[in-house]
Amino acid sequence: MPKGTYYFPEHFLWGTATAAAQVEGRNQNSTWYAWEKEEGRIVNSDSAQVACDWWSGRWREDFDRAQAANQNAHRLSIAWSRIQPEPDRWDEDALDRYREMLTGLVSRKMTPMVTLHHFSEPLWVAEMGGWENEAIPDLFAAFVRKAVEALMPYCNLWVTINEPNVFAYGAYLEGNFPPGKQDLKTAVGVMAQMVRAHARAYHTIHELQPESRVGIALNVRGFKPATWSPLDKLAAKIYSNLFNEAFPKALKDGVYQPFLRKEQIPEAAGTQDFLGINYYTNELLRFNPFAGGGMFATGSFPKNTALSESGDIANIPMGLAESVVWGNKFGVPMIITENGIDDSKDAIRPRYLAEHLHALWKVMNGNYPVEGYFHWTLVDNFEWERGWSQRFGLWELDLETQARIKRPSAELYAEICRTNGISADAVEKYAPDAMPALFP
């Protein structure tokens, strides 16, 4: 059996990604706090009111775990709802808490990446109409200015908005995120607002911290036609345009063009220092005029593909490589800001992790500029409308005791981070079913 190691470039970032609303707990001013109080909104009526208990200080032990597992970076988000709980009030204690978290990372020799908007706003923003309000780019820019002024001594790597495509889809088309609307025109308009908000945030951050690097984290889902049918091909093209292309293209050339709409947003041109790619899976699309939400297509996965517990994610490693090839056209370096699979038994995650990183290694050898990889996620967390029904963590979370239980995939990832590569020995030990693909 061949032996060896697929090495990554020197100074490659190895980390995990988290989000405030999913791990912190104890935040009654968040849109998600109000949302989970509404009957039927969250699977099993689950709650994030304690979550992973980071706001009470358990971030320290989780950062210790990440450091001990050889991670040299961590991506986390900060909560607008904590920092600006009312339109005319800033919470300096919350900023101090985030300073402490970031200094905690720096002291552990881990590079922080901070996300400024990750699916959640203050209640007062929602009461003003949220992302449908024309004032929100200015409101968001004011929050960004306050947060970056406080935190820039500890961080120079910023994600303005996480997955604007998923947020617009979930909150304004599918309706399973607050405010729960279901209107395609509104969803498309909200993404335009988020382009403007990103642009304002980008210029604000660079004004405050010229050496900073600012980008977005985009959920990239490769849509392919399920058959040879021209209608399936058309559906895949339209989905790709709306979901993948429209937002980053606007940040490159200042033109927002989903579907038949075309809007000039010149202040957004050139506002991307890197592209964050969140990749989980690809999808096959079949034209269906009766599909809900006005999207005229239904999705599926290739036959005989290993699926996650929920059935939402298929193990398609080459999709990550294809995402990198696709993202290269925007002319900026890339960072894999999320990649993972829900798997409470850790039955498929080791293979998924090894095979995806191998696919990434192969495409990087084609001289595609990828600077880091952040696995989703460190510890099982509250997965939005899915509650605690999906488990993505390298560490299992016991909700009753808050105990963390290390999964085998955590050992595999620690070895990858330690060696800055994927070794045959590590794969054979922790993901033997990946050996034929990686070391034939």
C-alpha cells in the first residue's frame, strides 16, 4: 500500500468555524431568540438559550481544545444584537467580552477571522423592517464601525456577511428563518441591500484599518442538470446565477444581475480582498413547474452517493475542487470558510473530511490560490431551524451536562493540522474507507 503525505503550503490556515447565535446562548435581543419562541419554527421545539454556553465563558475550554488539536486559526462571529441592543445605545461590556475572546485566540497563537453578520440582527432592526428597510446599509455600517474600532487591535481578517444567498433564501423565500417571508422578488431585493451593506462595511473597515483583508463567506452549491433535458439545464443555470453568481459578481464589477434584473451598485465594485467559500455538497436539478416558492425545480443527489444523517448533504468531494475553480474567476485569493457534514455517530465524517481535503489539495496543485480551511464546526451547535437535530461538531455536545466528547474525526483533523497535510498513516487509522481514493 502506498505511503506518503499530501502537504499543504506553509502558513496555511487550519481552523474551525462557529457563529454567535449558535454557540453563545443567553441573548434575548436576537431575532432568533424571538423566532424560536414561535410554535413550530424550530425542529422539536429546540432552544439555543444556553447553546454551547460561550457567553458564560465556555469558549475558553473550546479554544483550548482547538489549540491542543493543532488548529492555528478560528472563525467566529460577533452579535450585532449584543453590541447595539438599542438604536441609540452601545454595550461596552459586550465589546469587552469579544475583546477577551479575540485576545484568547491570539494568546493561543491562533489567527482570528471575525464575521460581522451571521444570520442574526437585533430585534429593533427587525421591528424597522430588517433588510427590506432602505436604511439598513447605513445602520449596518455604523455597527461595523463601532465593532471594528474596538476589535481591530486583535483582528485584521473580516467577513462582512455570511452566506447572503442562504440568508435571503431562508428568510425571504423559503420562510424558515426570521422574518419568515416567502416572496422571490423580496428575496432578490434583500440580496441587493446586502450588496450595498457589504460595500459600506468594506469601505468603513479599510478606512479604519487599511491593512485589513475583507470578504464575504458564500455558500457555493454546484447545481447540475439531472438529465439531458434543456429545461433541466435551464433550471441549473438560473439557480447557479441566483444562488452562486449574482452576489460575488456584484462585488467584482458593481453590477447586481440575478435573473432578468440588472442594477448598478458602483460602490460595490472591487470590494472583495478574498472570497470565502462555504461548500457542503452539490445538487442535481430537475425542472418542475409545480415546485414551491416560485423556483420551478426540485433537487436530488447522484445515486449511490453517501448521505448525511439528515439526507441534506451528499459526500461529493470534487464539488469542493469545482467550487475553487469557479471562484478563481473573481480574481482574489480564496479561503474555505466552511465545510462539514452532520453526523452524530461520526460514521461518515472522517471519510468526508479526508476526501474533501484531498480534493482541495489536488486543485491547489493547479495553482489555485487557497489560503486556509475552516471545518464546520468545533462543537455540536444549534443549527438554526433544525435545532439540535443536526450534529456537525468534531466534539459532541451533551446538552444536559455541557460535556464535550471528542469524536474520532477530531483526532484525524488534529493530525492533519499538526502535519500540515494528509498522511497515509492518519487516513489508514481514522478514515480507512477513504484509503482507496487517497492512496490507491
